[in-house]
Amino acid sequence: MRRRLVISYLLLMVLVLLALETPLAATLATRETDRVRADRLADATRVASLAGPALRGGGPGPLDAELAAYDELYGIGAAVVDRDRRTVAASVSWKFGPGADAALNTALAGQQFSGPESVWPWVDGPVLVAVPINDGGEVLGAVVTATPAGKVRHTITTWWLLLAGIGLLAVLACVSTAFGLAGWVLRPVTELDAVTHEIAEGHRTARVRPRLGPPELRRLAASFNNMADVVSDVMDRQRAFVAHASHQLRNPLTALRLRVEELGPSLTDADGRAEHRLALEETDRLATVLDALLTLARAEREENQRVTVDAAAVAASRVAAWLPLARHRSVALHLDMATAPVYARTVPTAIDQALDALIDNAVKFSGAGGEVTVTVRAADGGTALAVRDNGPGMTASQLDQATERFWRAPDVQNVDGAGLGLTIVAVLVDASDGRLTMRQGEPRGLVAELWFPAPEQAADAPAGADQPADSAPVRA
């Protein structure tokens, strides 16, 4: 945008200079030509006054000496011609060149002639002047002079170069002023753009300096800062509310569960025990929802802190933790990874919680006889983890909604869950500057892939990190 502003200012300046300097240059050329023409007309008139008696007497008289001295002094060729176009006297350098006949015809007709109107640097040719020789109203002949135009062209060229230099200085001053003016005008816009990107990347404390640029942009900066403060405050209040509500509801929920458990021994009929079991399951489900909300609020709040972890070791520990549940549900859980550490830079516990949510979903929806595979590898300058299952998977439209809060597929409404697992994964991955991609498996199932950036330097890797054992992949 700055370049466009400078170009527009420069174009306007060039147009103004052309509008001013073009007529001025033409005027200077005409003025210098008129000065030379006036001098030559005066000289030719003086010679014409001397040539009258000579033409009446039939001889050149003193004209030869006069024209020779004039040519030697000024370098200007001159000639005296009678009414029959015969040359009566001429200087050494005189030659009948182009345009001399037209000048002579005008003078023999009783009128003075001088040309051209203006001498241009790129046009050759002398300045011609012709004056009639009169005697009692009768034209006896004419005096013709041819002035070399080299000096005139040099003078005009010098004036034009001076004008061009002044114009160039004006253009340079315009460019310098335009850059300064454009920078002053656009500096708030540039800073506003940078701060907007910083806020989008998670730096919610970034603000625009409100004392830059013109008053309109200063007001815009102040309004933007006020808006950012309001949005940040609303987000903080929302997250604080979720965290506080989730935390505060845990205590009465725990007490309620204990009371429901104490009611169990007093129930004797089968229907009462079934209702008792359902009540306990609902309290457990509510506790799971509260834990997920609390985790989500914490994950969104811890957005700038980064730690370096061994993704391979974390994946091995999480697979080992889920093996008992996988065996209980008759699901084969595999871990496929290299034996060397694979480091990633994330927010705290991002890989742990993300794998817990993905493995939980994969084991839950694979069903008896299903198979879940967790892979870890280095890819695209970072660390990639994938959880594959052979369950029912999701449709393309369901994949687009899978990370929305409390969303659950219509065909799994009766399956335990709060609809926050994938939302938490998405928040943790985004806070870690990573990527979460989900796609349909082949021939069936779901593939959830995580990608986290690697540490910027090898020195960022945690010292003494435990390496996974050199044994075969963990399997259930």
C-alpha cells in the first residue's frame, strides 16, 4: 500500500512538472530565438541603408569590406542581392542554403523575413534574416544573413537541462516526502495488522500504540484496543466461569454419589437396584463432563507456555495405561514407533491428554474384536502421531463437526461420553501450534493424526530423557 501511495504522489508530481515546465521550456526557446532574430534584423537594416547608394551606382562600393568585416567579427554570413537576384556583394561564409530563397522572395516583395520562430535543440539549420533595400518606395534588392544556430541551441539546451535538474530535485523531494507521509499515515495500519496477527496467534495482551498517525487512525487504534480489552475480558470471564463452575460442582457431586451408594444396601427388589445402578452411572457421567470442562478451560488458558517432551515415551506410557481397558473390551491395542526418542514442543500435557482422548474414543467405538494402532514418527520437520481404528468411523459431514463442543454423532447417543474429548484435543493441538486432521480409514474406521512442531534446536531436548525400550511394539 505504501508503494501505491508513493507512486500516486510521484505520478501527480510528474504531471504537475510537465504542465509547468513544458510551456516554460518552449517560452525559453522562443525568447532566445527572438533575441537573436532581433539582433540580426538590426544588423541587416544597417547594411541595407549602406547598400542603397551602391545599388543605384551599379557597383558594390564599400559593401564587400563591410560584409567581410561583419563575417570575420561575428561569423555570420551575409549577402546583398539586387532585384534581379544577382549577388552584388557577399561575405566569405555566405551560402544559399535551404530556406534562403523563401527569405529572399519575402524581402524582394518589400517585407522583412526572420525565421525560424523557435530554435529547437534537435533541429539543425541557421537563423535566416532578410531585409528589403528601398529607395523612394522602390525595392532595389535585399540583404540576407544566415546566423549559425549552434550557440542558440547550446543556450536553449543549457536552460532545458537546468529545468530538468530542478524537476529531478523536485521529484526526489516528492518521493522523500511521499515515503515519509505514507509511512506516517500507514504506520498505525501496519501496527494494527501486526497486533491482529499476534492476538490471533494467542498473544492476547498485544495492543496498538494509539499515538501514531493521523487523528482518524489514532481513534481507530484506540477503538481497536478497547475492543481487544473487552474481548479478552469476556474470554477470561468465560474461562474462569467454566473452571470455577466445574471445580465447585465436583464437591456436591461427590457427596451426592456417596449418598446414592449408601442407599444401595437398603434396596431389596431388582427394579430398585437397577435404578440405583443407573443413578450411579449418571453421577459418573456428570463427573466426566465436569472434568472435561475443567480440562478444556485449563487448556485454553495455558496458551503460551511450551515444553519439550519425548513423544515416543509419552505414547508408550499412554498405550500401557490403556492396555487393561482394551483387553477388558477385547480390543487389540498396538504401538508402532521407532526406538529412538522423537521430541516435540507443546503446551504441558498436550500429547498425554490428546492421546488419552483419541485412544478412549478408538477403544470405545471399535467394539469387541476391534483393533487400534498408535504410531509415532518424525515428519514434516516435527512429530506426527496417529491413532487408527477399524470401528464404524465417521461420514465427511460428521468429521467437519467432530471438534464442536458437546457434539456427538446421532448413531452413538447411547454411548458414554460428554462430547468434549475431540474439542479438548483440538484446543491443545492449536495451543501447541500443531495440527489435528481426521479422515476415514481404509477400508473402514477412523484415522486421527496429530502433528506437533519439533524443538527449534537439538539442545532444547530434555536432558536424560528416557528412551523407549528396544523391544517389539507394545501390543494387547
